[in-house]
Amino acid sequence: MPFQGLALLVPLVFSWVVTCEAAEPLQIQAVNVRMFLQYSGEFSPSLAEKEVLWNVVAGGGDISEPASAALVDVIVAGKENELIAQKDVQLIVKSGHTGKVLIRGSERLGIFNSSGETHVGFWLPSVGCESLIVVASIGKSSKIVTLPFKCGE
């Protein structure tokens, strides 16, 4: 009977779906923002460690060189050595003053290292004078970083 084979296959498929659903959930572990330094071509330490972000476009505040672009490094925690090809990290950058969405992007996950981490990068052009709110998310996990950029005389 053809249905006998199907009866054996259904529990097997069901158990595979349950196993996939029970897999370790993905978590945004950290969001690090580093300014691209225009003289050296290097990146600043994480801005989370900086308190003064005044006139960074001219090399002011705690930034050692002029900088007007930044790299957002989103660290995602998952299962070690696992490849997740169908999930995206979402990034939204909003004005700290108006709340208006300035940048919206998404990038695919890759393979997790032996510690269960992977890094997903986003480029932010033309930053430095407007306060920003950076929101990274995947599934139900998210992290928010506020960058209090200011410029003036």
C-alpha cells in the first residue's frame, strides 16, 4: 500500500521540524560602531567607549582624526559552527532629534565561529553632526545604541 510509506515518513518529517524549531535562538550580542579615520584609513575604537562626540568630522572630541563615515559591527550569537543562510540582520538608523528613519538595511548571516558568534557589517556614510539612534535586530532580539554626535563652533 502506498500510504504505508507515507505513514512512516510523516513522523520523521515532523520530528525534523520540531528539532529545527527547538534550535538555539539567535541573539544580538553587541552593536559596535567605529568611525572611519580619514588620515590613516583605520577605524576608531568602539564609540560605546567614547563620551565626547563633538565635531568628529574635524577630528574633535574623543576621535583622533577627521571622520565622517562609520562601520556598524553587529555581533550575533548562535550555535557554534552553524551556517544560517536564510536569516537577515536588520539595521535601522534614526535621527536622534526627529526620530525620522535615515537608513534602513539588512544583511544575511553567515557561518558562526567555534564560539557561536558571527559579525555582520553595515556602512554608515555621512555621519558626524547629527545625533543617531542605531537599532539592530534579528527575530525577537534587538539592541539599541545612541550616538550623541554634535557639531558647532
